[in-house]
Amino acid sequence: MTMLRTPPVRTSRRTLAQIFTWPLLIGVLSTVGLISALVGDGLWDGVSWLALLLPILLYALFLLRPRR
């Protein structure tokens, strides 16, 4: 019977800023997109489209990324 050994897992400590920087940025941009969609037309529509497209693109990127 052979025993499979797994490599040791290294845990690194991360600060709260490192953990929440990207989710907070995505949340702020989504909020800007929602508010700009309500504010007006023209340039505001473009801002809202770009800001609200970011979470969708990130989701697709991580969904289609190969698993390790």
C-alpha cells in the first residue's frame, strides 16, 4: 500500500486591506454605474454601461479560468 504525500500548505497572513480592496472597488464601481444610469443620458449612459459591465466580465473571466 502506497501512501500519497501532499505538499505542506503554506498559509500567509493577509491584512484586511489586502482582502477587501478588490471587492470594495468592484462594489464602488457598480454603485457608480447604477447611480449614473439614473442620473441622465448621453455620457452617463456610457459610464453606467462600462461600470456595470465590469462585474459581468470578471465573473466570466473567473468562470472560464482553468482550475488548478
